[in-house]
Amino acid sequence: VTGLFEGNTYEFRVFAENMVGLSKPSPSSDPIKASRPITPPGPPINPKLKDKTKESADLVWTKPLKDGGSPILGYIVECQKTGTTQWNRINKDELIRQCAFRVPGLIEGNEYKFRIKAVNIVGEGEPRELAETVLAKDILSPPEISLDVTCRDLITVRVGQTIRITGKVKGRPDPEITWSKDGKVLVQEKHLTRSPRISIETTSDTSKFVLTKSRRSDGGKYVITATNTAGSFVAYATVIVLDKPGPVRNLKVTDISSDRCTVTWDPPEDDGGCEIQNYILEKCESKRMVWSTFSSSVLTNYAKVTRLIEGNEYIFRVRAENKMGTGPPTETHPIIAKTKYDRPGRPDPPEVTRVSKEEMTVVWNPPEYDGGKSITGYILEKKEKRSLRWVPVTKTPIPERRKKVTNLFPGHEYQFRVSAENEVGLGEPSLPSRPVVAKDPIEPPGPPTNLRVVDSTKTSITLGWGKPVYDGGAPIIGYVVEMRPKVEGADPEAGWKRCNVAAQVIHTEFTATSLNENQLYEFRVSAQNQVGLGRPAELKEAVSPKEILEPPEIELDASMRKLVTVRAGCPIRLFAIIRGRPAPKVTWRRMGIDNVIRKGQVDLVDTMAFCVIPDSTRDDSGKYSLTLVNAAGEKAVFVNVRVLDTPGPVSDFKVSDVTKMSCHLSWAPPENDGGSPVTHYILQKREADRKTWATVTGELKKTSFQIANLVPGNEYYFRVTAVNEYGSGVPSDIPKPVLATDPLSEPDPPRKLEVTEITKSSATLGWLPPLRDGGSKIDGYIVSYKEDEQPADRWTEYSVVKDLSIVVAGL
């Protein structure tokens, strides 16, 4: 049946026909809609690999040209591992709705084939296979950063606005993004910042940097760095934060006069990021403290301020201005509007040169500061020393720096002072001169005597001299020391420089410091009285500063050169005058076993060395040494000391020839006799079981003695004490007691040895004691035997018995 319209619903019936005609129609068929026939869809178009990693592959395709007459419900992706023939469906649970799919679960290093089928209501269509196989591995791509167009050249913002920098990022694998400025990392890890004003948002393909509430210091070069395993990439964005300018610098006020001045300054260190347009200058009178604008459009870095009121105090302030606004002000110190010239300074005290009983000549030097105008004259004033009122010498200023003052009272003491004057006015007066008595003139003193170098170091020279033989008829009030470096062929009066600038030298010694040890210097010294300086005395030859080395010297007092004798208990005082350059090291020693003074007190006061030993005893007698050591040498002296005391203990005390009734004692004189010869000895004894000593003899002259009348068998101790004119010394005892007994010897042989009884295996022996026991009790008897045939020396010890008989068994 043709000619139907697609989408319409039709019913059909059938007629039978013969030669007679048509039959009645058959019953109608079921309604049926005219539509195309439904078949499985065609294969997808152009499947390809969009991306891959070591574990997945991203596939894309286009839907089939033919859907088989029914909408495509989805797609099936199948995978075949290279080397196998089996295709495995990837999306087992549900169909893929989109024309893209990520295949998971790949094994790195393996190759795979993929094919894709479309599915409609009828079923699966014909598959379409990817043209190439897919190797499961990561795609490495070095990173790239493309900043947004607004960030590429220059980003300019006002203070307080937000800085935004955006960049597109590419790279496989996803690179790590780092933002930094001026070498300081602004973010250490993704999505983590150190500053609360900073936020950084980084995705797989973009990174955005946002800094809120920007400050002037936020301007600069921002660096975005992308890094992955394939490499790194750096992009830059320059940011300028515009702000008001900073304060101007080096603000000064110059050329001050009675009605005007000049204010100068340097531009601000920070111009706010844009050009300074102008400066605003304001002024303020200190007493009113009200600021007024002198000019708000100063284009240079200086301005001349006029219309000031003379004598008023002013403060100025300057602010820089740019298109962002006006910066903070900088103020000057207060200045007074006045002429730039001032009154002269204070001169040095004047000096009185020529003196007589009615007049004096006073001279002075100009002040160091003339106030900017030439000195027009001086006012000289005088007063008597005891008076308080100063009187001008002249009614008009004195143009010279010298004045003869007349009409003085003879014998009165006068002082003078001077003030300098210029066009501005009269300056402060000088300090008073030294008092001078009005009397007839006297001569300057003669030269000092015996000028010499008394000491020297690497940087100084000390001079010494004597007073002049002739003082000019007036007391010497001081000395002037002058020096100059030695120069061959120099003028005798040229180059001299006064050493004591601050004050005169009163004593006859002076030390010139800060000298060069490689330079030769000439010195001269002049004495001065109230008339003036006398002729100088010059050092004979030029000298250079150097260290003076003097070997040590010791000067002993006469009492130290002979024997020093002290009584026991009194202190020993040893002393000496010492010299040397540099100062020597002082060592006191006692010659003997220890060679050291153990209980002495050693002191050094200026040039005196002391050694004091309190509470002396006989043991402190001996030879003492004082040793000085410095870089120039060594010096030693010896002092013999004797402490008068009782004798020490005797030595080598021995007991010999002991018997039961007597013994012999001997000893040697004491090593220390206490400073006086031993006159005699005291010998004492005591029995061991008693505590009291008995004197055997108290006037023994010899060093040995025979003790008699001892009790046999008793033990005795003996003691000897030496005696001199100061008394009895330290006693000396024997270390262990002596037993009063005769000397021991071997006993005689036993008497009458007999065999009293004998059997076949034993024999009974008996004997009598020996006649002499050798001075000691018989402890026992030794019984020995030998066979008859054995040699005479082959005796065998059998037993030791205390009885006078024994039974010898085992024969």
C-alpha cells in the first residue's frame, strides 16, 4: 500500500471479487500508524583520543548519521588489550549519555584498542573503532602562563583598592603555582597564604591573585611561577600603587634678614608613584600658633618668604602635592626674623705686658666670631681686685688692640676686661685678666736650668728642668713649653708650637703626649713672671719618643745587708727599694726545702717591696731571696734571717747495748739551735706503764749517756731536750719502748739424753734441760732421728715437745 502519509493512523478491509461482482467487505483491521521501519543505529562518527594519563583515557566522538528510526539512548565503550582478541565492555551498568567518556582503570605501559557502539530501542548498532592504539602513560607538557590582557603591561591602582592578577595556566601534569614579590614567597602551598589581605585561587587552568586594601608598599613586580616535572615557566606583572607623596626632606631656612628669608627643601623620598605637581608652603608665628598659607603652588624646591616682622619668631612647614592629594607636612625649627649679622663674640682675657707704678699696657686678641661684620672698636674696662664695679678706661671705643692705661694708684692690684663692637652692637665682655700690681717694671726671668729628658715612652716625652737662676725680680708664675719637629736648615724661630695651650705649667716637669715614635722633636722651655716670658732654654739635641728600658735594681737598707735577727714570736720585716723600666715582677722566696714563703704577706708600694712574716718561729730562720725580673734583665739579693728561739729537736736519737740493768743512749745536736749555741741537754726516762717522766740528768754536756740501775724485765721510754740561753727546746722521744734484759743467745744442748724403754716399733727417750737457756725461756725441744747406716747429715725431724721425754713410734 503506497501513498500513505507518515504519522497518520490507518485501518484496512478486503473485498472479494468474481465475475458476479464484489463481496461484502471484511471486518476492519486494527488501526496502524504509518511510520518508517526501526533498525539499529549506525556507527558513531570520528571517535578519537582527546587526552590520556597512565591510568585513564578520554575519548570523544560524534553521534551516528543514522539513528535507525529511533532516538539513540546512549553509547557503549569497549576495550581490547593489545595481544588479546576479547573486547570488554567498560560501562557495564548504564549507557553513556554524552559523546565523551573517560576510561578508567588502565595499567601503565599497556596498549589498548577502543571501539564505540550506539544504542537505540532496537538494540546496539555497528561499532566504530579508534584509528590508533592507546599507550597508557602520562602526557608531559611544560607549563605555560598567559596573563590576562589587563595585567600584561602595568597595573595601576589607588591606595586602598584591590589588586587583581589573573593568569591562564597550562601544563601536564598540573603545575604547582607560586606567587612571590621582591624575592618573598607570598604563598607556600596551594590555597594557603601568610597575609590576611591576600587570597589566591588556583585551579587546573587558572590562578587568580587578589590583594585587598592595597598600600604604597604593595607596588612592585609580582612573579607567578608554574612548575611541574616537565619544566617551569615564569610570568611577571608590574603593579603601581598610587598614593599621596611622602614628607619633603632637608627642610632649611637660610638668608634670614629682618623681613624675609629663604626656605629650601629636597623632594620627598617617595613621590607617591606619580609626579609631584607642586608644593604648599605655610608659615606660623610662634606666639600665635595660627598657620597661614604663604603659597599653595610652589613649583620649585625653594621659596623666598617676604613680609616678615622683625623680631618675631616663625615656623615654616612644607607639603608636597601630586594628583592623589597632599602629603604630610615637614616643619622647620623656629627662626627669628632679624638681620643676618650679630654682635661680636667674647674675646679671650687680655694680658698686661708693661707695668709701672702709675700705668700699664694692656693687649688683647680679637674674638673668634665677629658677628658677620668687621670689628669697629673695643671697650676696655678696669677694676681693682677687691672692687665689684668695672670702669671704662676710655669714653670712646678703642680701634687698636693695645692700650696704655694711666693714672693708676701705686701698689694697687688691677684687673682688666675687654668687649668687641661692630655695626650691630657691643658684644659680651671677656673674662677678667690676671691681677697685676701697679709698681715699677721688673725684668723677664732668665732661662730655666738643666733642661733634660727625664722619661720617655713610644708616644710621649717627659721633660724636667730647674728654676731660672735669675727670676727678673718677680716670682715665677709659670713656664711655657714649646716643641717642633726637627727640620734640617729650619729658621731657629720658625715652627715652634706651644705644648701647654690650656694653662701655664706651674711645676718644673711636663709630659708631651701624642708623639710619633719615628719623628725627631726639638723642645724649649721659657719661664714667665708678671713682666712676661724670659729667654728659652733649648734641649741640647732633638729626641724621639721611645720606651726606656732599665734593668732592675735593688737597694737594700743597711739593716738588711747583715744578719737580720728577731726574737721568736715577733714579726720578720724585710724591705727594699726597687727600680726598673718596665716595672719588674717582684718575687720573695725562702731558700730551703720548699723555696717558697708559705705564710708571709708580700706587698709592693710605689718603689718599696715588703715581705712580712708574723709570729716568727725558729723554722723561719734561713736565707731569703728577693728577685726582680723585667724585659731588661734580672736582679736578685739575699737576706739572712735568724730567729732567736729555743732549740729544735735533737736528731738521730738511738738506744744501744741494752742489758737487764743498763743501756747506752746517743744523739746528734739539733739541726736548728734557735740562733744560740746549745748549752746542755736534759735526759728523762719513764716506765712504759707510767705517765710521768723522771729526770735522769739535767746538765748533760755530751751527746751520749750510759743509763744504769734499770729494773730487769721492765720497759722504758727515754727523752732528750736541748737547752740554749732562751730555754728548753722541743723534746725528742725514742719511737718504741726498750726492754731491760740481757742480749739473747742460743741455748746449750740438753743434758743426759737416754733411751729409757724400747720395743720393736717404738722407743722412749728422756733428757735433762741445758745448763744455759741463752737469756730466754726454753720454748721446746726438737726430736730428730736417722737410721744407723744413713750418713751423719740425714737426720729427720720427728716432733717438737715441751716435756723432757717422748715416745718415738713407727720404727
